Amino acid sequence: MDLRVVLILLSGVFVVVAQDNWSQDCVPSFCLCKRYEVHCEMPKDANAGMTYYEFAEKICAKRGGSLANLVDAHIDSMVRAFIAGEGLDGPPCINKPTWGFFIGLTDAASEGTYVWNNGIEICGNGFTNWAPGEPNNNTKKDKDGQDCVQLWYRRGYDGLWDDEYCNFRPKGFICEIPNHCCCSEAPN
Ligand SMILES: [Ca+2]
Ligand SMILES: [Ca+2]
């Protein structure tokens, strides 16, 4: 894969809508063979009958993919660069105090053992990009701690990773959609 190739498919306007009318149009995204979609903060009532993290997973699945697996430095940096370049790293896309985007990384099954949606467990020298002091499994707002990872945009962390509560705050989220973009269509 030519890593220089980045095809910006869609960008721009973001509209936060009610869960039942979740917009599937005009979603900022870019492609590295897979398509990475940046979804802005979900509605506060999105967790009816499920956690906010499950809601994010559901929307990504509906769109033919999953929460994004940022398994290496290149993908991680490209996603964060896209978010910054499109101005999605603050209001109105994500808002204080919730700002952040869920990604497909969780330690819900076993505390401290982080596994990507695609089943890859982070171990050894596996790529991570944690914010300073994270993951801390904070139990202040939930006795079960924090098991769902976000790209964090507080305190100038610029999308460094933080373990977040799975169901305390509505969040934005990043989907990856396989086989949606054809590499051969990308410009050289
Ligand atoms: Ca945890
Ligand atoms: Ca944390």
C-alpha cells in the first residue's frame, strides 16, 4: 500500500440528530484502503437500552464496519490529523466536558488487557498512544472503572488515548469500513 495515498472523500458539515434519524450522509471520512469515518458526539439519549459504547458499535456495524482499530502509528496519526484538519477536535463536533471519540479498543473482558475489535490483543511492543497517566481505570464515576478507549481532546492531548467510562458520557466515535474504498481509485 502506498502510504502517501490519502483520499479525502467527504468533509464538512456535521449535524447531530436524534438516534432514530442518525444521519448517514455528509460524514467526514478519509481512506487508507479502509474508510475511516469520524462521527461527532452522539445524542445524550443514545444509550437507551445500551451503553454509549454499544451505541457507537451499533452505528458502525450498521454502516458495514466496526469501531476503528488504530493498530499502528500511521493509521493512528492519519486519523488524528484528519480530525484536526477538519476542525472536528472541538465544538460543535465534540463538546466540553465529554470531548473525545471512542475507538475499537477495550479491556472490558479482562481489566488491563486491551483488545482491538478485530481480536488483536495489545501485548509486548504492540503500538499504543496513551495520554500521560493513562490508562488509569478511574472509578470516580463508575465503580467498574473505565474500559472503553477514546481519542481524547482535553488538556491539549490532541487525540492521545484515554480509557473512558463506557456509559457515562455521550461521545463521538471513529468507524472503519472495510472494502468501501478502492485503493486503485486513490490519486498517486
Ligand atoms: Ca479498564
Ligand atoms: Ca482514563
